Amino acid sequence: TSGATGKIREAYDFDWVDDNILVPVSDSLKPTTALTLQTWIKRTGTQVDWAKPIWMGQNAATPYWPYGFQTGGGADDNFSFCIASNTTQYSVSTGAVVADNTRYKLEGVYNKSTLKVFLDNVEKGSANVTVNIGNYDATNWLWIWDRYATWQSFNWIIDETRILSTALSSDWRTTEYNNQSDVSTFWTISEV
């Protein structure tokens, strides 16, 4: 990865060659009853099928994940927010809305009754889901940029990634989105 200008400050620019970030397995990354997954993304070209900007766990057998975001097979201009129990996988999609060279805030929220995906604070998909998030194991880490069946990176810029073991409220997410959307309104504190 290389440094890039992010939505807030710096970001990671993944260049199609061999970039990824691996986060070791930790209980703090294994929510079971609630989850908010957030990141700012900027697509900078065509992607391969099943690109995964954030992906927790294995990807070799069903159910394929505990949680994550992925592009669609054959459709690289939308994202799905995915969770799984120990036996079944669930996902909701943004639909075909992601354009090149545009920054988006991608969010997934699960509260043990509803699975929702948002793009720029607008709900794009939801489903009734009432399971504990599971399918965790001791060997598969949290990946930032992965691809189905191979270890390959993508041509995206990613910024301000957050994984929370709570389902953020609509008011909280709206305030956060409004604060981050216009960084020119940030206060600057400097030494005198």
C-alpha cells in the first residue's frame, strides 16, 4: 500500500499488486449480537469479482464469513454487507451505485433483528435477520482487501475504517457522517 489523500487525512491506496492489511485474531473483533462496520472508499477503476475491502475470517467453505463487505460476482459497482451464523450466511446489497473516483461512506449495521447497508448515510438494503454472528475460527484474520479464492489486492483507496460491537443509531451515524463529509468545518488547533 502507499499513502494517499483520504477523506479525513491520510488513507491507504491499494494498487492491484500485492497490498493488504492483516489484523490478528482478537476477541474484540468477534462481535456476536451487534455490529457496525464503516469505511470511506474510493474506487479507482474496474475491480475483479468478489473484491473484499473488509473481510473477517475464512473464505473457503460455506458459510464463507463471520462478517465483511464484498463486491458482487460479475458486478463490481455495488457492495454487499455480509454476516453469518455458524451455519447460514446473510447479505444485503447497495445495488449498482459505486462510480469511479468518488468517495463514499460505506456502512453496515446489524442489531440482531435487522441487517442494513448504507452508502453516504442512505439505506440501500435491509433484511430481517435474528442470529448470533458466528463462524469464527482461530486461524483466519481480519483482512483489509482480499479476493475470493486468491490473495490479490485491488485498485481502491480506503480510509477511516471502524469495526464496532454495537449497532450505531441512525442519529449517531447521521451526526458522524455530517461531521466527516465536510472536513473544511473541522476546527484546527495549533501551537502558538
